[in-house]
Amino acid sequence: MANKSEIFTNKNNKSQSVKYTVKDKITVSGLDDVNTFNYEYIKYLNYDKNVIHNTKLNPNEVIIHSDFSENYSMKYSTEI
């Protein structure tokens, strides 16, 4: 994903800047792709470990942690 911006004049003749995200098509080797995934996954696991470590739980409690700050999203089973 790439961030782009444009400047345009609105109906009041004022300049405004608009930022938006566009998908870019990239080509990488399979090995580079796997290495990138592993790097990002380890970063996520370390973050998740820190969240769980800093939370005190009783033996009959569980944490379900969903983090959407990195554009993770969930899908319905019908979308898969």
C-alpha cells in the first residue's frame, strides 16, 4: 500500500490537500516474501507477548486479544 496526496481547489476557492491509500502491485521472490512475513510475524508475537505478560489473570480467565492497529481484519467464513 502506498500513501498518495493531491492538492485541489474546493468550491470556496481554497486549496486543500487530500491523502489517500492506493494498492501498488509489487513483485518479489518467494524467499523474500517468506522472510518479510517471518519478520513481521515475530514483531507481532513479541507485541502480543508483552500485552499478555502485563495482564494479571486468575486461573479460570483467558485473554482474547485482537489488534486492528496494523490493518489486520477478520473475515466471515463465507468470504474465505
